Amino acid sequence: MTLRSRVLILLSALAVLTAVALTAVLHASARAGRRDQVQAGGPEVTAGTVTLTARHRMVFRNMAWGPHRDELTTVPASDPSAPRTASGVKCLRFYAAAGTGVCLQAVHGPVSDTYRALVLNATLHATAHYDVPGIPSRARVSPTGRYASWTAFVGGDSYAGTDFSTRTAIVDTRTGTLIPSLEAFRVLKDGRAYHAADANFWGVTFASDDRTFYATLATKGSTYLVRGDLRARTVTTLHPNVECPSLSPDGTRVAYKKRVKGLPKDAPWHLYVLDLRTMRETPLAESRSVDDQAVWKDDRTLVYALPGDYGADLYEVPADGTGTARRLTTSAVSPAYVP
């Protein structure tokens, strides 16, 4: 092959690669443009005032295509399919309690995105912000509003496999004191101090005493429900095969996703509820795999997200294992209830 032929082949290859890259950019741009356009048949969303103290409301991240996509929106808790009021505040993950919110955001840069956690007051104004070291995954606020927590992927981007690592932080919203990683806590496993370089934590959920919390510990290929003590800086294993726990309002049960043998590797979970007094597990009526940290709507009902046409839809299911799952609303994720 002559030098001229080689140069022509190289130029042709470069032209093809350039065309492919340009097509991909144009396709992404067009899709991004469509995301800003209201889709026929989607929920009605209009700008307005959203607060974390308006009673009997549900606040969540709006996933419907249009100018208010990714904004925190609100609807009556009794009518989740009602027209949505959008706040203008965008979050990837969100939760709120007692007039305090936590919002995990992407900060778009010229080369790549970074992430941050905002502590929000009742009118959704940020009172503090903290760097988040990876892709946001979970967020929670304690029932009193005193503490907020978030989890981020710092390696990998899915709980389905084993090749990932997480970082979970807790902040005192009154003092600003930050615990950047639960990995600094002392682990008590089977009654003994436990040390492992592969320990990962995620999915914090708080009790109402501003001291106790629950979370997932993963180590040596297994997961555990742990009870944490913010004063003693300890976590103690309680029960195996628990991920993304969510403590009931009465503090007696934990809802969680459990890996079930025989299910696909990319969708291995079923929802369960664990009675903390008896350690009895109850499988819930949702038959699909749920990769979410469920929210207690009240002491009887759990709400969670499943994949939908525009990202995710919200569903609910009884917490006692009876009944059936039903869809609450479309194009929504990260709900929080204001009683």
C-alpha cells in the first residue's frame, strides 16, 4: 500500500468518526430540546410557590418533559395526579421533613458535572451547601429536621452489581457540623468490633430521637441493616440482606429492598418490611424489582419509584403484605410528604 493510499484511508476514517460524533451531538441536542417541550397527555405543570410547611402536600422532583422538568413540584397528597405547582428549584434527589429539605444537585461545568447538597429551609432557600463526591443516589432528613444525609456513588453507578463504592454523609442542619463519611464510625458486627477495607454504607433513615439512624452496610459480598448512634459514632449490624432501609413513622418497622435468588442480576430486589421487635420479614405485594429507598406515606402505606416513560413513576403498596400495588402518578420521583 502506497503512502498516498494510507493517508486517504486515514482521512476517510477521520471523516467517518467526525460524522458519527457530530450525529451523536446533534441527536443529544435534539433530545435535550424535546425534553424542554411539554408532551401531549403529560401532567399539567405551572410555576408557583412551593413550601415545605403547606399541610397535606406531596413534594417531589417533576420528571415530565417541559420547562419545569427536574424542578421540585407539589400536589395535594390526597390527589397526586392533580396539576403540579413548580418551584424553580432543580434537584436530582430530594427529601424533606419538619420544614427542612435536602436537595442533591448537578453543577454543570465545561468538561464534566460536579455535585452538591443543599440544605433548604421551608421556602426552599438554601441555608448551606456541601460538595458531594460522586453521583447522587439517596437523600433523607430526620423527622425533626435536625439532620440530613445523602449517599453518592464514588465508583460505579448502580447497586445491581458488586463493582461500586459509595460515600454517605450526615450533617447537623443547625450547627453545620458535617460527618463526611460513615466509614469513620466504629462497626460492631455480631457483637464484636469489625474492620474491613471494603465497607460501604448507603441509604440512611433517621429515628425521631435525633440520635438513632439505620442504614445499609455492605462488606464481603453481603449487606446488612445497621443501627447507628450519632453520639457514640457506632453502627451495629441487626439483620442480613437489607438495602435502602426506610424507618416507619412509628419507629417499629423498616421497609427495604431485599435481593431474592433467581431474579435477574440487574433487577434482583423485592420490597419487604422488617418488624424491629420480632425481626420478622413480610414480603410486599409489589412483584416488580424496586431499586429505590421507599417512603412511608403513613404507617400503613409505602411509596416508591419504578421506571416510566419519562424517567420514573410513583407507586404505592400496603406495608402489611396485603392488597396490590397501584400507580399514584407519572413522571415523578423523590417524594416527601408534609402531614
